[in-house]
Amino acid sequence: MHGELKQLVANLVSNAADAVAPGGKIQVSIAPASQEPEKGVEIKVADDGPGVPAENRARIFEPFFTTKEDVGTGLGLWVCKEIAERHRGNVQLSLSKDGGLGGAVFTVFLPYAAQLETAGGAA
């Protein structure tokens, strides 16, 4: 589980790094959160890049969809979505104003109970 969560965050940070200009800003935050009826943790990765164009937003979590030239496989965000869902969570793209930086904001919610169950503990 820990390796998957590291991969999820690494994919989001890597995408943000690809999106920002040299000297750009990336903000990563982790905070308690709830999506009724579950409590969990919310991980946000925001950047000050150009954001995700409206015409691509519906497809960004599809496998092999990419807007990058010469790099990437188009699997990064799909893998993030699969990992989050495997742990009963989700990953979403927010409007740029939600992160305060002006670019893309990806928010991951992971419920506490799913983490305990996956680790073999009782909820």
C-alpha cells in the first residue's frame, strides 16, 4: 500500500513539474477531510501552470490519453485514479482558483478505514 500511495503522489507532483515554467510553483498539502459518511485524508497537488484545457478535462483519467509531446505514456493520471479507487478513495481535478496558484489542482481523498483494512487492521 505504501508504495502505491508514493506512486500516486509522485505521479501528481511529476505532472505538476511538467506543467510549470522554470521557477514555477507547486504546492502539496495533506489535511484531515471527510466525504460523508467517511473520514479520511485529503492530499492536494496544485501548480501555477496553464491548467488543464476544458476540452481535455473529461479524458485526463483515461488510459493512454496524454497532451505531452515526446514524453509520458498517458498512464500517470489513470494509475492515480486506479490506486485511489482501490483504497476506496477518489482523485479529482478542481478549477484553478481552488488552489490559489492559478494552474491545475488535483485532490485525492482516501478514507481512514480503507487504510486500516488494507494494512490488515480492524476498523
